[in-house]
Amino acid sequence: MSIKEKLVAILFGPKAETGDAEEALRQEGAQTEAAEESMSFAAEDPAVIKLPAEHPMLQLHALRRQTAGSLPAPRLCMDEDGVLPEELVRREKVRLQTGLKSVCAARLKSIRGSASRHARREKAGEGSAGASEPPGLDAMPCFFLSSDKLYAWALVLPPAEGGQELTREMFSLAMKKQGITYGVDDRLVNRLAHDERRYFTLFLIARGKPAFDGKNGNIVDYFPRVVERVLEVDEYDQVDYTALNLIHNVKEGQEICRLIRPTEGEPGRTVLGQEIPAKSGKPVALPKGRNTEISEDGDALIAQSAGHVEFTGRSFRVQPVLDIDGNVDLTTGNIKFLGDIRIKGDVLAGFTVRAMGNIWVGGVIEAGSTVEAGGDLTVVKGILGDGTTTVRAHRCVFSKYIENATVFAQENLQTDAIINGGVYCDGEVLVRSGRGIIMGGRIWAAKKISAVTVGSKSERRTTVVLGGLPCANFERELVRRELKDLETTREKLECQPDNPAKDSLLAKVRMKLSTAELRLQQLDEDLCDLEKQNSTKKAEGRLECGTARAGTEIRFGEEILILRQEEHQCVAKMVCGEIILT
């Protein structure tokens, strides 16, 4: 069989006349041209469906071109506006290719069948002048639904053998028969009957509404559930290995975590008008533990008391008392806590412990450490310093002994011995238990100092100061020391060569200097006001001791009395502006 005969057989069936071969060749050329244009277009856009040269649609296109003359090439783009998800386009592309091939093949078969019947009638003499013409094939709207029925595409095949061209009513009726009623693009439907590309073009004709499942409830934590050791670098590019940030403080009434409530699902609707159910989000419960409560609106977990927040694996809890089983060392780092602290071991040298509540230390506070309590401070074995150890309590201090340390107590201080200590106490200093000795150093109490023995046999200077405002003066002295250190640091930095690091550090030091100067100015003003208010209380202080050794210095304001000999069972107090020892 020749090439011409093969083409005729393809387009008109095996019984077609070879006289139509030339027309078949023209149709083959049209198919090849349309296929090349379609494939070229498809290479530019992944949403375009490629048509191979033997695709039935190209044969239909060639037949239409034979009767209509000029005709645009097929345009099969799933997403002209670029609004569809890429995954959807990728998933539905294969289904659309299969559906298009099936519909076009069936249409081509119908055209061939109609042409064959017409040819047989003509051959049998039924095509005389009085015979009626066989009915033509009207334009054929075809619809393709996505697998989830949320999208519908339309493709209109042209009429054949004198059939009716596409009309709006024809298209709407076909769409209605398919059940496509929701999300229809009415503007596209209205203009489709008059569009020059209405045939052999794929249109996204309807879009459904996807269902949106509700979001599950969630918890927003303001404190970590897993405690990690975080080392911080200071402005001098140095790491402080004592600052591990292991304690997470919380104030009373502060939020620990907040609940994000689940949302309701939003049902969707397919292009067929069917409702798509949606799931609502699942609720979660607040991880309530000991010393926590849920807020009135039920959306937050709140601390019932100040303390340390920790997560137990199932819930948050607040520990009002922080228990340290061993020493305060590199395993714990420096400690800052809003509640009470119980330390079973020692506070090792170089570490800092601060608490808003009481502090209990079962061992020793070593040299070079700093301890500050918002309440009482109790040290079972004593405070052993090296001149740099500082201990502060905003209430009372209880310690076995105090040696080479500076101690600040806003109420009372009680110990067995004070050796070379610096003590500032707004209440009473009681050294009556144990040895009951005060030896060396400077002890300043606003109300009373009571000891078994004051001074030493070697006449080592021991200064006892009574009356006044010891704590306020101590605060001012600390700020003055800070100012002096900052000025020394500034002078050293100014002597260094100019560089960006120097400028940054110098700016920070100057800022700290300004802040310290303001604090000192404020403290001076406050101290002046307090001295005016408490001027009558200066004479209230008194010293009571069993033995006062020679070399002991007793001060009341500007008045000074130095003992030249040992005194027994004596009381020192201020009478008529003079220090009287009785």
C-alpha cells in the first residue's frame, strides 16, 4: 500500500478512495505543524500538555482546518493564571492526557462512522436530489474533573459535517448534565461561545473550595523544658564559666506558658456542589504542676509563688526552695534565685549566690565568693574569707564564725567569733556563744554590740563603731570602690592604641562610670536625709563585753575612745557628748 493510500485509510477508513490522498497529505502536514507548535509551547510551561503527532486531537484539528480554513493550534494549558499548586498540576496531568486521548478518539471514530455511512448511501444511490442529508455532529463540550473534584476543565471539540457551532446554552446544558454547579467561572462561560480559541483549548472552568482542617491546640512556653548550659562571652571576649544560666526564675503571678486553642475546621465544596467535611483541631491541656495555677480565662499557666521553674517531663512546677545537694561549683555555676536556697555543701571560691529569699549553707562560704540574701542568711560552718569575700543579708545573718570577710546585715548578726572582719549592721551584733570573741577588723552596729571578749592580748587594733547608719554607709563605700575600679580601667584603655575594640570597650566603661556617679550622688543625698532624720538616735548605741582588751578603739560618730588597759564587765555608751565606759 502506498503512502497516500495509508493516509487515506487513517483519516477516512480502509475503503476510502486513493483520489483523496492529496487531501490526506495536506491534513498530515497540518497535524505535523500543529503538533510541533503544541510541543514547542509545552516546553515553555510545565502545565501544558504535550500532543504527539499521532494524537487523535491533531487529526480532529486537521479535519476542522480543512473546513474552517485558518485555525489556531491546540492550546492545552491546565493553569493559565498560575494559581494551581504544582503538585496538583503534576498529579492531574497524566489523568487529563488519558481523558483527552479517549474523548478525541471517540469523536474521531464518530466522524469516521458518519462519513462511512454517507459514502455507502451515495454508492447505493440514496444520495439523490430528494434524499435527506445525514444529520451532522454538533460542537461537543467535554469536561474533566480532578481526582478530588475540586477543579473542572473544559475542552470543546468543533462540529463536523455541518453540525451546530458552540453556543452558550449548549455549553451550559452540557455542564449541567455533568453536575458542575459550584465555583463556575461565569465570565468565561459567557465569552466562550464567541472566543476565537473556543475549540481545541483547555479551560479551567470551575474551582471548588478545599476543606481546611482546624489546627491542633498548642502550648507556647516562656521557659525552657530542657535546661541547657549556656556560656556567655563578655565585652572583653572572655567566657565566665561560673555563669551557666541553669536557674530560671519566675515571679508570683508571672505566666509560665500560654495555651493556643484549637481552631474549627472549615468545610469545603466540590465543583459538583458536594460538601467536603473538615476535621476540627484537637485540644491540649496546660501542663499544670505544683505551685502553679491556670488563669481565669483558662489560657495561661501562672506561678503561684516566686521560685525556680522546671519541667518534670509532664508538667511545669515552681520550686519556692532551690535545693543544692552538693557544693556551689562548676557543676552549678553562679546562682540567682527568686525564692529560698538550701545548699548542703560549700560555696566555693569565686562563685556568687543571690536569692530574694533566705539562704541556708550547710558548709563554708569560701574566700573570694559573694553571697547575698533577700531574707536571712545562715552559714552552719562559717565564713572564711580572704579580704575579698562579701556577704549580704537584708535581714539577719547567723554564722559559726566570720574571718577576713565583709558582712552586711540590715537587722541583726549572731556568730561565735569575728576575726579581722568588716561588719555593717543596722541592728545588734551578738557574739556571746562559743568563744564569743571579736578580734581585729571593724565592727559597726547601729544599736548594740555584745561580746564575751573584744580585742586581743597583742593589742591588735579592733575598731567598734556604734550608732549612725552602717548599711547606708556600706552601700556608698561599695559604689565608691566600683567608681575607683572603673576609673582605673578607663585610664588603662585610654593608654592603648586606637582600634575599634578599644572604642567599643571605652564607650561601655564610660557608660558604667556615668551610671555609678549618678548612683553615688543619689546615695549621698539619701544618706544626708537619713542622718537628719536619725540624728537623735546616734547616742543609742552601746557596747557590752565581758573583757575589753587594750588597743580596742570605740567610736560614736566623731568621738573616739582608745582603751589603754584591759577592762572587765564593761559597758560603753554616749553620755552628754562623751564616751563613758562603766
